[in-house]
Amino acid sequence: DHDLAARLSFFLWAAGPDIELMQLANEGRLSEPDVLTRQVHRMLTDPRAEALATRFAAQWLRLPDLDRLHPDVRTYPDFDEQLKQAMRRETELFFHHLVQEDRSLLELLTADYTFVDQRLATHYQIPNIVGPRFRRVPVADEHRRGLLGHAGILTLTSVSNRTSPVIRGAWILDVLLGTPPPTPPANVPPLQENETGAAHLSVRERTVAHRANAFCAACHNSIDPIGFALESFDAVGAWRTKDSGFPVDPSGTLYDGTRVDGPLSLRRFLLDNEDLFLTNFTRNLLMFATGRVFQPDDMPAVRTIVRDAVRQEHRFSAYVIGVVTSTPFQMRRADEAEVSAE
């Protein structure tokens, strides 16, 4: 029970057990299913559970990648460090809200609200937001709903002077769906920039030309259409209708034949494949909770967690309880030498 208390508290709070957890562990009661469930609910509503947003969500969604990005000031003169930090904070607060309010995980894709301060509200063209305090606001524009509309996600999947349909497509395949594309060969040339190219082209036109090689097209045919669907957002997540003077074309056909023409149809595709999304989320949550690399024999536990969460409308607590009551979380692998000795 003491080991369970420690593992549970570091998972949910990034800190040691509190007095209540230790008292239950001392009494040998923490491992009782009803007691453990009550403690999980208590801990998720505690302010210390924000560690799940600043540590787990940041790691899973790759939010630290924002720190290494510096959009070109000539192309995006309004971008600054304050806006970058606000972008990251938006996604952290959004995730923490799901945790505290025990919302459905699918709201990560569909939420019609977000959290902004004045700097980010100005970027989104949301009026009447004054001051540095973040607050929850409704998202009227359907294109902006959920993670796919967060400027931080759209910025960290771009490069300094333009969008990158390849990076955005690969991010969705890997981070959201758990189906990462193959690593590109080392000798792949970079995308031709307009400053050095013979013709002035949109990002889409340059990407299509870049994959003319049949060897490259095999992977790009599954990656690029997903990224093209988000081309209406520029490299810092602002909405646009033109790219390099050309009308934005967000249309494409996904790897399963689904036609998409922007963020709305891409979101519908992700919801139609919610099992991939929920399974990948659970896999990442289990890795974070146990602090080790995912193993193939963890998959039965993951499938059980997702299946049980369906009955609870995919509430966040259902996934956490599923993880903390799973065999990988409650047990540790015995050293082979110890087993042999026994």
C-alpha cells in the first residue's frame, strides 16, 4: 500500500503522498477498490492535479517544442514571446479543465470553449478580453474548436516562415492516432522555398512537387492530406484565406478514401476513428503513470481501460482509475535473476 500511495501521488500530483494517503496506506486500506477509487476522485479535484496538464499533456502533445520555435519576424511581426507562452498556457489550462471537471476525453477534439488572456484573445480576434488573467471563453468558430484549433499546436507543427503540412500530418498520425509514419530517409532534400525557387508557389504546390518521387509519395500520400486540411491556419495559428497570394486549398483524400476539405471534416474523421485516438491516449497515460516504455504485453490492459471507459462516457477519471487499477500500474516486473533463484 505504501508503494501504491507513492506511485499514485507522483502520477497525479508530481509530489509525495499527503497525510490522507499515508494514513490509508498505514492501515492497509488504500488498495481496496472502493477506497482507491474515492482517492483518485479526490486527488483529481485537488489543485495539485494540474501537474497532469503541465507534465503529462505537455509531454504527450509535445508542447515544449514551442520553446525552440521562433517564427520569422518579417513574416509574422506580431508574434512575440508573450504570445508563445500564452499559446502553451491555453492548452495546459484546457487540459486541466477536463481533469478537474471530469469531462469526456473526446472534448479534446470537440470543445466549443477555450482559455485566453488579452494577448491570445487579440491573436484570435476575440473582443472584450482585457488583462493577463486567463479565462474560459466560448469558441464561436467551429473551425477553431478542440486541440486542432489551438494556436500552440498549429505553431509547433510549422516552421519559422511557413506552415508544414508534412509536420502537421505526421503530428496527428503519431500524437493523436498512434500510427506514426516511417522516418524519412536521411537524403531527402528540404522543401523548396519561394525565395530560392524559380517560381512563386503556395505551400501546397511546393509540397506536391516535393513528393513527385514515387518512393517519397508512398508515405506522403497518407501524411500530406491530413496536413492540407489545416492549411487555413497559418504558421502561428491565425486563420487565413490565402497563402503566398494564392487561395488556400485545404481539400484532399485521406489514406482510407475519406474526403476532407478543412478542419471540420478532419475532426469528423478523427471522431469516426475515436478508438484509435482513445487507445493512443490510454497508452501514453499508462507510460506516464508507470514511468517506463510501453510493452506489447501492456495492450490487454489498455484495451480493458478503453472498453470500461465507454460505459462512463469516456470521462477522464474513468481512464485514470483504469490505469491505477491495472496490472502494469499495481505490479512491477520481477528481476529475471530473482525469479530464477526462486
